[in-house]
Amino acid sequence: MKKVFSLIVAIVLLVAAGCSQTSSFQPKERIKVGIMLSDVGLGDQSFSDSAFKGLMKARDELGVFFDYRELKETGTYEKGLTELVEAGNDLVIGLGFMVQQDLEKVAKKYPKQQFILIDAVSDLPNITSITFKEDEGSFLAGVVAGMLTKTNNVGFVGGADVPLIRKFANGFIQGVKAVKPEAKVQEVYAGNFGDDKLGANIAKQMIAAGADVLYAAAGFTGVGVLREAEMNKKYAIGVDSDQYFYAEKAVVTSMLKNVDVALYTVIQQYVEKKEVPKGTVELGLKENGVDLAPIRVVTFTPEQQATLEKWKEKATNGIAQ
């Protein structure tokens, strides 16, 4: 009996030792990724949520650890980024053009740390910049709006009047004009990415002025635009992620900005090769960086579908605009 008991104890100790070795060894092997989210943070139903989706996929499929910081918690981007560096993350990501200045401050303090900047371009050697051809995807959104409008009057709502959001606006306007040259495009910048009530008020004014299709590149402010369009039985176009489920009677499509795909791809390369691309990576239609969500709410005629495909092919080849 004593021999049996001793054997059981030995087995238990051996298993415990094995588990102890596994738990102490595994974290050192797994890649750690930290992200400083954009100003609104999680729940924006757009940009930050899309990035978070890519990180969760990397966690589930590539076995990485990830951590994040939000501005409402850290007070400044610099503080959040510094915390992520000091926590020992292999990659530290700054999400959004508004993070750039603080990210570069931190990158200079930690020259051996690898950083990734989304939506802006930095010249620092330890920062990889990832940008998107928002004008290409927005061009297709404009083609859709141009084919749908009955009033020849559509609206664009931007979160801020900055060069990045202007890319959305310019592409959208060019797409509308490509199929409906006589159409009017109302253009308003909210100055806020996190206020759905403000977005609803802007949309209400646009609709009162004749707009029957609204496109918003404004984060959570844009969600208010979509819902106001639905309340007034108008069409809407979402942004960044497929926003159909926020206004299912209005959202015809969304301009997909595949931040989740971009982040997952870069993390996958780092996991496999222990390196990320150098310099700037720009992603458009050809690289699956932008696209349109499925057409819903309306049924395109064969002629409308052919028109959309024609312009998509041209935009992919860089000759649409």
C-alpha cells in the first residue's frame, strides 16, 4: 500500500513539475502585442473595434498575447504607449493619425522597440507605417450613392476636417460624379468622432436639404447618421466595418477599411519571421485593404451591378479617378 501511495505521489509531483515547466516556459515563447486605441476607443462600432477584431483573431489563431490602452484611461497617448513598451510587448501599435506625435516621442525614447503606426506616415526607423487608400473604397461608395439617389442630392459626413478624412470625401464625390455628374454632394465635418447625437442632427439637416443617400466617415458620430437615415427612410453607407446591423433598413453597403486584416497580416509575419515590413505599407483595393460590404436593402439591376463592377475594376487598376 505504501508503495502504491508513493507511486501516486511521484506521478503527481512529476505532472506538477511538467505543468510548472510548461507554464513558465510558454509565455516567453509567445509574442506580445500592445495597442494604443484611437480617441473614442472600444465601442466606436468602427475603427477601434475593427482593429480589436484583428488582434483577437491573432490571439486565437496565432497564439499571441495582446494588451491595450484607451485614452479615457491613460489621459495621453504618450502615457499609454509608454506603459505598453514597459510591459514588455514585442510590437506596440498606435491606432490613428492622432496618435502619431506621441508615438514618435516614445519611439525616440525606445529606439530598439518596434512600433506600428496605423493611418499616418512616420520617417523614424523603428516605426512601420500602415496606410490605406480610403479614396479607392470611398469612390465605390460614391458610385453606389450616385446610382441610388433619386433627388440628385447626397451627403458626406466627416469626423474631422483633416487630410485623412478628406481622402474619404474626395473619393466619394468623384464616385458620385462618375455615374451622376449633375448630382450635388453636401459635405459637413462634425469635429467629433464620438457623438452619435451630433451625427443624427447633421443627417437631419442634410435630409431636410434634399439628401437621400448619406455616407459617414466619422466613427461613432457616423452611427448617428446611419440611424437618422433609417428613421427618415433614406439610404446610408457605413464605413470601416460592415455597419449594416446598426441600421438594417438603411445601410446599403459600407466602405470596408480592413484594419483587422492589416494588423493580423503584420502580426502573422512577425510571428513567423520575427520582423515586420520596413517603411510604409499602403493598402488599397488590389491589396484587400479596402472594399465594399455586400449590397443589402436594395436589389441592384443587372445594369447597376455591371456598372459597379466596371468601376471597381478601374479603381483597382488605379484609373478610376
